[in-house]
Amino acid sequence: MWNQISNFRLLFRQLVSLCVITLGIITIIASGGGGGGSDDNDDNNNPTLTYKVTYNANSANSGAVPADSTSYEQGDAVTVLGNPGNLSKIGYYFTGWNTAADGTGTSYSQGQTFTMGSVNVLLYAKWEASWTSKTSMPTARAELGVATANNKIYAIGGISGSTLSTVEVYDPLTDLWEAKASMPTARRLMVVAAVNNKIYVIGGIGGSDPNNITYTNVTEEYDPLTDEWTTKSPFPIEEAFNNILDNQYIGGTAAGGKIYIVAYSAGGTSSQCPTYIYDPSNDTWDTGEPVPFTYTRYSVASLNDTIYVIACYGLSSQSLKMAKYDPISDSWLLVASPNVERRNAQIVAANGKIYAIGGTSMEADDVVSAVEEYDPSTDQWQEIESMPTARRSTGLVALEGDIYVIGGSESPSESFMSPLDTVEVKSGD
């Protein structure tokens, strides 16, 4: 009996010792004791959370959204991607990304960074309308001239019932117009160009009766700082054959500190006139090679000091033509013609491209709203989003990459104008 009790006591002591040892081991493991413990058990029980950035096309008509395959932890820096898949939406242009589909969230552009939070991020393509309307010009008119100086747009002359000498200036920052000193010589279809923030008005015609037109060779300089006009050396074009409309037309632009003018004139020895070159720095005229085609109307623009001329009005059987002029070599070269057949199209340079805008149908029975874009690097044209209002004989100018279409006529008729005061802007892409 006593042996059994002794054996029981011995067994009890052994069990107690074992429990103490076991508890000690548990305590050591739980506290990470021993200095050589691992956190693997914690990592398995509490894995690191990661988050994704996804891009949404937001009603794009073509192209593909970028893909970001990175898994971000909270606090990581995220670099916003661009538009490598060329997303596009008809009537709009891509401006970046936004956290809200309607553009009311936080906006990001390519290369910007943000700090990843604790939720996945969805970024929507942000679109802005290609064309917007601005405050109307105070005086409705067609066949006006426009130029930029000191980041403002000057609308000069034109016709609205009668030939005008009106000058009005538009400030894109305030979207407001202001009247300025009228030019001394009322006229329309003249060349208007700016050099060193002074504006030059050259040639043109006076009168509204197509059978009793006055062709002028007057050159006048306008200084926006003083709001004053000065007469300069006359434009040396030969005298028109008679006073009937269509006997003389000019088109011109500024490049490299000079003004280049191409002309058609039915008088004199040839309707194919030389290229006229005016240097405002010394108030002198020179001539260059004539444009390589003879039409009654031209529209002219300059890009990177190269002069581009579109033959914008010929017989119904004649197609549009375009050529470029190198002032250094005094030479012309024919380049690709626009694809949309029309008369009275006008051109403007912006963002490294040439744009042909508006005009009338080849049958001259309607105005058109077509817009085409020319890429000099590929010598190719492509039709892009039309302007909202079909028109011809507008004021056309580019400022800060945006194209302004000002005034014009919504009637195809040369004799019965329907002048417009509307201003529409194609935003730069």
C-alpha cells in the first residue's frame, strides 16, 4: 500500500515538472525569447495589403487604356501614366485623368505622382470639348482680317452691309471685347499680319457693289500700345484691270520678321504675280518667286518660318492646291492637297500643323464646316472634327495653340453676305 502511494507521489512530481517545462517553452516562443526567433508566423497570420491603379476609357470611341501592373502598398508613390494607347473621343480631346467620371474629382496629368491610400484607385480619362463658343464679336462682319499682339486678338475691317474700318480687340483671359481706334482706310479682303507686336494692314478692296470695287495698295501700321495708326510704304502691286470684283486678290502672313504676300491680278502683263515681301524694320518692299499656280483666291499661313499657300478659289473644275515657300532659297514646292473639295477654304498654323477650315462647296451653293489637319512631317491631310458653325470668309488666327474662328458669312454668295459675330475656338490638343 505504501509502495503504491510512493509511486503515485513520484508520478505526480514528474507531471508537475513536465508542465512547468512545457509552459516555459511556450512562454519563450510567445515572447520571441532567445534572440534568434522569426516573424514568419506573424507574416502568415497578417499578410501585407496591396492595392491597384486601374484606368478607365470613359466613353472613348477608340484606343486603349494604359495598364499598370504594379501592386502598391499604402504610402507608396504612384506615377500616373499617359495615353500611350491613343484614346480618342469624337468632338473631344484628351487632357489627362480624373478620379471621377464627370471630371469633378482630382485631376492628374502624365508623370504626376500621388500617395497610395488604403483602397484601390480608378482613374477616368478626362475629356474636353474640341470646340467651344466665346463672347460674340460686337460687330458682325465677313472678309475681316485678324492678328495677335500682346496675347490679344485684333479684328480689323471687313464688310457688314458696307466696308468697315472697325477695330475691336478680344482678350482671351477675360472673354471680353473692346473697341479701338478705327483704321484710316476702310477695307476688306486685305492682308493683316503682326510683327514685333505691331499690326500691319496691307491692300484689300473697298465698296460693297461687286461691279464697283475700289482696289487699294495702302499700307497702314497699328500700334496697340498707343492705339494709333501710321501710314507706311504702299504695296507695289500692279493696278487692277478694272473695278469689277475678282480682278485682284491677295493673301499673306508674317514669318521671320517680314510679311509675305501672294497675289492674283487680272491687270498688267500676267495674273501670276511675284511674291511680295515687306520688311517693317526699314519700311521697304522686295519680290520673290511667284506661287506655282494661278487662282483668284489664296489663303496663307506660316509654320516654322515656312510659308504655306492654299489656292482656295478657282473654277468648279479646279481642285484645291497647296504649296510651301522657303524664304531662304526663294523657292516654292507643291505639297499634298486637302482631301475635302471646296472653295474659299482658309488655313492657319497651330501646334506644328496646318488647318484648312470652312469655305463653300465647289458648286458655291452652300457653306461648309469641314476642318482638315495637315502634318508637314508626313505630307498628309486628315479630316477632323468639324467646326460647329458652317461659314466662309472668316477671321482665322491661332493663339497659345488654340484656333479662333471669328465672324465670317453663313451665306455662300459673294454679293449677298450674311455676316456673323460668333466666335468659336478649337482647343489645342
